[in-house]
Amino acid sequence: MMPFKIHCIDVQNQLQNYIWLLEHTPSKQVVAIDPTEASLVTKYCTEHNLALSQIWLTHWHKDHIGGVLELIESTNIPVYGPQAESSKIPFLTHALQHEDRVNFHDLDIEIISVPGHTLGHIVYFIDALDVLFSGDTLFAMGCGRVFEGTHEQMFHSLNRLAALPPRTQVYCTHEYTLSNAKFALHVEPDNLAIQERYTHVERLRLLGQCTLPSTIELELETNPFLRANDVEAFTHLRTLKDNF
């Protein structure tokens, strides 16, 4: 067993953000991924006797970086994030590009560039843990809106993630699974895997439970955006979803 554990902080905001904490259990040190609000991270760490030692950012949007300045105030906590967005994230200490590697204790983390949602969006892949922190690029049963990039970029970014090992667990940053499931069912009404997952997700949300993580394998079966065969099909789907 690897000495690591993942915690979920439900921000309970309108955008339904999650903040993920990756804990090295022997040291009780944690990485905060896309910390929306500093107070939630501080409170959680205090209650669970954890020490924040790194911050990883996937992109510059305020709901992903909002808590950073307060968390690093009067500390030397390193802040990792996309080099391409450093002008929008001025407090980065480690600017990252595609195929860069970072370390957290003895974990080796691979940086994958996934432009589309924003131009500099990156994700963090940890092969040893079968874990992907996918930010706003790949969602459970969906994908992020194409704000800064092109549909072609987003299509290729998603294909890059679809090629990761099927067992890879996907930790995205929003609880959008139910609305994504409704759309998936709308465009693939005869897909049995989508029907089953929709029922499961609906039950979890009725109980107020988190629907994450997903897996790459499950996404390949139930995520219409990963199932699009070409850029045209993807663009059609994304445009439909934007207006769904």
C-alpha cells in the first residue's frame, strides 16, 4: 500500500467546486489542488492534524486559485501551476509545462498540457497511484467549456487523457456529474452503461454524496465527449451541451 490518501473538501458554492487534498500519511503533509477558499483548507487541515506543504493549480480561473494568496501568506509553501498562465497567476513559484515532472515525497507526478478550457490548462497525473487531477478539462461524464482555446485543441486534449491507463482514477474539480449524465443520456439514449450510471449518480446526489472519482475506463464507456470520433463530432456535442 502506498502511504498516500486523498481527501475531499466540498466548497458548497454555486459552481459546486471540490478542493482535493493529497496526503502523505506518515508525515501528515498535504498538497491542496485548486484551493477555492483558504479558510476551508485551513479548517480541514486543523481538524485533521494535517500540514499544507504544496499547492497545485490547473488553470487561472478564480474558483481554482481564489484561496492561494491567503494560504501562502507568511509561509514558503511552493505554488505549482501552468507557465503559460503565469501572467494571470503571479504568485506561482514553480511554472510548469507539458511533460515536466514534480515530486511530493517519493511520488513522481507528470504534467500534461491540455489546452481548450483555458490556453494553459495543465493536469497532474500520478502513475504510481493511478490518479489524475483533471481540473476543468475532463469531468465525470463531461468536459469543460471551451473558453479560450479551440474545439480542436479540446478534442486533442481529451484524447490525450483518454489514452491514460483505464484504471486511472479521475478527480475533477466540480460536482457536475448529474447534469452531465442527463446530457449523455439525451445524446446516447440506448447506451446501457450510461443508463446504469445515470441511475447510480442520481441516487448518490439524492443522498448528498460525491460522485467522484471516476475512472478513464468508465469515462470511455459513458462520456460522450471521449466517445466522439473526430473534431466535427466533438464540436457538435460541445455546442449542444453549451445550450442544453
